[in-house]
Amino acid sequence: ATSSSCSSPYTNGSSPITTIAQDHLFSILLLLPLDSIFCFALTCKKFRSLTYSDSLWESLCRRDWGNSTIDALRSFAVDDKQQQFPWKKLYQQIYQLDSVYCRRLLTHPLGGEELILPRPRASHSLNFVSGSLVLFGGGCEGGRHLDDTWVAYVGNDFKRILKWNKIGSGVPSGRFGHSCVVIGDSLVLFGGINDHGARQNDTWIGQVAVHDAFGITLSWRLLDVGSVMPPPRGAHAACSMDKRRMLIHGGIGLSGLRLGDTWVLELSENLHLGVWQEIATHPSPPSRSGHTLTPVGGNQTILFGGRGLGYEVLNDVWLFDTSDSHCRWVQLLFDLQNIPQGLTLPRVGHSANLIIGGRLLIYGGEDSYRHRKNDFWVLDISSVTSIMQSGSPPSPERSMTKLWRRLKSKGDNPCGRSFHRACVDPSGRNLYIFGGMVDGLLNPAESSGLRFDGELFLVELLLQC
């Protein structure tokens, strides 16, 4: 179609829509999906100018990705002449994302100090909170648990050098396969397994603070949750749901039994008390461990992968939705055969994080033969949630298979790994990966070719501005 002047059989040769004030049209456009906005642009030159304006596309970016992402993009997307790139171009680059760039981060002692680093480990926790990376626990060589807490301040002027600081050890007690999520400026830790095989079901609050005089401090305290709590477990999945709730699912319980239950922790405003509640719905995801839960905005969470009751490695995707006064699980169906390289999707021990553009970035893990992976995939969750809001359950016929895409990776790519941990900074552009189990050199003294890794990687989304 070609643009034309605004004309119609209406009186004075114009359509009633042309009499609507521009700021009102602007507000209407912000309520529409992108395809409708582009259709509106085809009607006439005046509307094309409005729909291609920089102010509209900045508002669309803010609508779809939030204020923190916009602030990060504003500082990033500036050319050599200190001029801002067009917001429409930025939106297009993020929408068409096809590559990531990986860097191995360096650690450096300040003032000639002795270099002290976290031990190589797997099944630990890694979170980004208060401008810092926080690492806790995990398992290491010999099947031993760790009980140490480390913090590395990233801040705004971070280049490629980080300094790890050991904050403490012993509290919480040593464990691996626990969960730890960020709620506000605090951490909420639950469960895990110690090196005697005992499963835990305690809940801890960790509060991080950055001081000019004292540096970074972190204090842990046991949360009072009353007498009702989930059964002990490890290798479960967890995520925050909003400012005061945490969701957990599945894991390995007593006697090695894989679980399929869902629980929500409701925290008091001051984070001093918590109440656990089991959520029983049908249908719901089958029992599993080593899977992921990722908050994707609003009242929705995505579950992916893991290892099932029969030790099979899974590739199913479920959405947990609390937008209507009740909770429900909905399975998002797709056919692996119709996804390019889709047969490599099933995995356990991977990471899944929400990145800029409403995408889920999935990295690593292992398949049913314990082959460790180093691939990056994106799942376009923004399209999934819009389908959910339409009131029709997703299905393969509604192009669910088109929502998956494997990304190219450039730079210093991490080797294949599983049961590592990853977290994203507030901009949604930078993913940090630490540790995990990787392939090692076989020698007669080892029963397997596995080793634990202790390197830290930064994965940046490549935007071609």
C-alpha cells in the first residue's frame, strides 16, 4: 500500500478521525499491538509521521520493557557525536536480536592484597541485588557442600574487572540445590541439600547494603514462617512473583522422590514474617527437578525443562498465571520438529532469565546422556502473554513454534556446563554466569570426566546501533 493524503467521502473531504487531537491519538496508539500501529501508518502521510515519531517509539519501549530498561538504553544508545539513536531503530534491534557476545571476566586484588576467589562449584545461587553479585553455597569436589557468601560490587562504571569479597560463612548452613530470589533489596533463600543428603525446608532473608565507609555488607537471618511450610527439598525451582511473594515448584524430596507441588510464600511488609501456602490446581506440571521458574512480568511466571520422575529430560513449557483472582497453570504447546535445531531443546540444570524485550534467555544445561550444552536460546514470552490476554489458550496452531530462536554466540564462549547459575542486571542487557559442572580431562584417579568450574562470564546482548 502507498501513503496518500487523508481523504474520504466525509464532509470537507476528511474523516472524523483526523479531527482527534494528536495527543489523544498518541494515547490510543499506545494501547495497540505493533501490527495495528503499522497498519494505521499506511492510512495517510499525517498518521505515518505520528506513528514513526521518536516520542511514540520511546513510549512504546517504555510500555513494553519498563523504565529501568529505558534508562539503560538511553545511556547505551548514543553515537560518537553524543546523539541518541532513533527509538524505532532500537526497538527493531531488540526485537530482531540474534547474537550475544561473551567475555571472561577478570578478578583483580586492590592495593596488592592477596587474591582470594570463590571455590569452583555447582548448584549454588547467584543473584544481582543492590548493584552487586551475591554468591552463596553450592556443591564442590568430593560431593561436599559450601556455606560461604561472596559479594562483588558491579556498579555503573564496571568494565571487565571485579573484586570478590567473602562476607561470611556458616550462616545459613552449608547446602547445594537451594533457591535464592531477589525481592526488593533483599534475598529470600529456601531449602537445599547438605553433604549428608539431608533435605532442608528453612527460609532465610539476606539483606545487602552498600556503604561509603564500610563497603558492602550482607546479613542473613532465619525467617519466621510459622508451622506450615513446604516439605524439605533441593534441586527445586523458585522465583519472585512481585514485591512480597516467592513461588517454588518441584525438586527432590525425602528418599530421592521428585516432587510436583507448588507453593507460594507471602512476606510481611517489613520481611520479618512469612506465610507459606500450597497451590493445588489442575492441570499442573508433572514432578521434576533441575528445572527453572522465571518471572516474566505482571502476574505470570514461566517454567521450563528439568528431569522427570522416570529420569527423562524434559522440554515442556508451563505458564503460571495469577492475573485473575485465582492461580492456574497453562501448558504452552509446541512441536520440536518444527523448530530449527529444536531437538536439542530438552535439558536439565540450565539457566533461564528474563532479558530486554520480554524474552526468556536460556543457556546451557545437559541432556539425557549428560552431554553438557553451551547454546543460547530465546523464547518470546511477550507474544505468549499477549495470546493469554486474548482469552484463548496457546496451541501449536497459533505459531508457538515461531517463538523459539537459537542465538549465535561470539567472543570468549563458555564451555558447555550444567547446574551453573546466571542472573541479569536491571537493564536486561547483561547476563552473568558463574560456575557449574563442565567436562574435564579423564585420568585414572577419576570416576568420571566431570569437574567444577569457578569462572565468571559476562554475556552481552548484541544490539547493532
